[in-house]
Amino acid sequence: MSKGFNVPPVVFPSGGNPGPTAITQRRPTAPFQPRSANPIPFMSFDINSAAASTSFPVPHFGSGSIGGSSSNFDDEPPLLEELGINTKQIWSKTISILNPYRVNPDLHEDADLSGPFLFLMAFGLFQLLAGKIHFGIILGWVTVSALFLYIVFNMLAGRNGTLELYRCVSLIGYCMLPMVILSALSLFLPQGGVVIFVLAAVFVMWATRVCTRLLIEVARWDEHRGLVA
């Protein structure tokens, strides 16, 4: 025995009464619109109104700023000059050392350590090519010899001594150029022969003569030249 259920009628807003197989369609509703204007400027999509409502100035990029920056870069000195490395001065000092009879002491009035450091690194590189790692020995002995020569020279000169330690290290470093050339030539000569000993004596006398003359001329003290040598 089946029981009957009373189904209430379905009433739609449009007033129609579709059948059970009908498909209801939902119309899209309009997005939410605020009643008042948006008080927050960064929530609006109008850039001009947002910039006008804020108190911050709007940056303006013109063509003059690009030209000004390029002119500032053109006026800046090169990187080597900012680091205190004068390549022309190093080259002039190197050329003056190559001629032991025409050494120009005026070029060595301005002391620097850039050229000596390059020479010492080249000296160590040539020793490395010969199978000897002497970088620390070269730098250490040059520093000790410069300090020793500085003390002895000022003790001999007394009050007349004007030699500074920085200038003494610079002069000894530049005077190591003959030894750098000798280390380069020794790579192509037989070791332990007469030729290498003769060349070593010549290059040592060359370096000694140049260093002695530069020390005396730069320090302006022309006494005990043989002892300084």
C-alpha cells in the first residue's frame, strides 16, 4: 500500500512555473560597487589621481640627467691613477735603469712601489720557470736589505741624511731590474758553466753601480761612495 505525499508547488521569481525537467539559469550579478569614492589612493587604477592625492613628489626623468652622468664619468681619472699607479713614470724609470751610465736621478724623486713589485714578481716568475719557488725569499730579502741599507746610510750621513725608508725600498726594487734580466737569461744558459758566472758578475756590478748612484744622488750625500756600494 503506497502512501501519497503532498508536494508544495514551486514558485519562481519570474512568475513562471516550469516543469520538473526545466533548467534554471542564474543571471550574473553586477560586481560590488562602493557607495562612496575610494579614500585610499593606491587602490585606484588612476595613476594621475593617486599621485595628486599623495604628498610625495612625482619624479621626473629627463634627458639632462643622462648627459650629466656621462659627463661626470668622462671627468673621472683612470683607475690606475686612482690606485696610484703611473705607467709612464714606471716606464721612464725602467728605461733609465737600463743605461747604467746615464741614470736620471730626477725621475726617482717620486718614490713608488708599483714598479718594484712588478719586477720582484717577474723575478719570482722566472725562478719558478727554473723550478725554484722563491717568491717569499725574494720579497723577504729585499725588505731586509732595504731596511739594513736605510739604517747604515743614515748612520753614515748623520744629520745630512735625507733618505726615507719608503724611497730606499723603491730604489732597491728598481735596481733589481738587472737581476730580473739575469734570471730570464739563465733559463737558456747551461747551469754551472763559466758563461753564467761571468754574466752574473756583470749584472751584479751593473745593479750595484746603479743603486749606489741613485742613493747618493737622491739623498744628496756624496761621501763614502765605496762603503755604500
